[in-house]
Amino acid sequence: MGISERHITVETNRIQQALTSLDQWSNTWLIKANEKKTTYTIFSLSTKPQSPKLLLNNHILLPEKNPTYLGITFDQRMTWHAQIEKNKTRAKSRMAIMKKLAGTTWGADNSVLKKLYMGYVRLTLDYGISAWATVAQSNFNKINRVQNQAMRIITGGMRSTPIQEMEKTTGLQPMEDIRDSRTQKQTEKFKTVQEKFYRPYTRLDGSIIVS
């Protein structure tokens, strides 16, 4: 569950009301939420420490600075730094295979190396790119550098080889183009969704709230 408010006090009260409703609903249907696996995250640009007291099943919930949902790691200031580092590390680890295959006197040709990059390395490099499309260019450049390194492996290029020339040779799209294309497709997909992302339901006291 998520709530957006300007003031942490109001936000805390609303979240606690929702947690209390969840607790009551769980008791009614004899279903218990695992409070030890339930955490909360405050997304804010403020540098002031915030420690709201939230309870579920009379258990104080612990804060989580970097929650992960569907493989996407968030951070409190939405810089996407943790997600970028995760994608970069995984991609570079997989790229080690490309380096082994691209030996100086033996190994795979350019087409095989490109297929390996597209089907094995870049899957981790651009994972969830439409979600973290708002990342700052300084962080996005970390992703660019990994693809640039992969193109040097594929083409046998030097560090001084122009990136645009390697893109022409390999036929690989710039990461910025991939980001923009995926984001546009995801936006269009959301526009076609007929169902609402929320639904009203009745609490035990008869009031209506939205989930």
C-alpha cells in the first residue's frame, strides 16, 4: 500500500489506518499477515530523518531504505542508484564470457559475440529500464559505459574508437534510444488499460476507503 502526502504526520496517520483495517480484515478471515516481513519506506527529497511508528499486529514495522519489487530496487530519494549498480554489476559479470570467447587467436566472430551480448548480457543491463527512466544522466552513463565496453569486445575496438562508429558497425542502439522507446511503449500500454489501478472497499466500520 502507498500514500502520498506533504506532511509526514498526516501520511503516518493514513497508513496506520490502512494497516489497522488490514489487521481487522485478517482477523475476520483468519488470515495473518507476516509482520516480520512487512517494512515501510519513505520516499522524500528531505534530508531530515523521519521515523514514524507504524504497527501491524501490534508489531512495530521496520524501515527499509532500498525495497525491491518485481526485481526493481528503489531508494528513498528515487535516484535509482542501487538499481543501476545492480544492473551494471550483473551485466559486467556476464560479459566475462564475451571476453573469453573473443580471444586474439581464437574465439567467436562478431555476429556470435553480438548475439551473446543481446541475449545474455543486455537482458540484465537494461532490466526495468522503463521504470528507472528518470535516472540522472550521471548514473545512466554507468549503463552506457558497460555497453561501450561490450561493443569494444565485439568489434575489437580500442578505447579511442568513436562510440558512434562502433554503434554503426555492431548495429546496436544507444541505451538512451532503448530507454525512450521502452518508456513510450509502456506509457501507451497504460493508456489502453481499461481497469482502474484502485478499487473501493468497505471497512468493518462501514466507511469506504480506496485501495
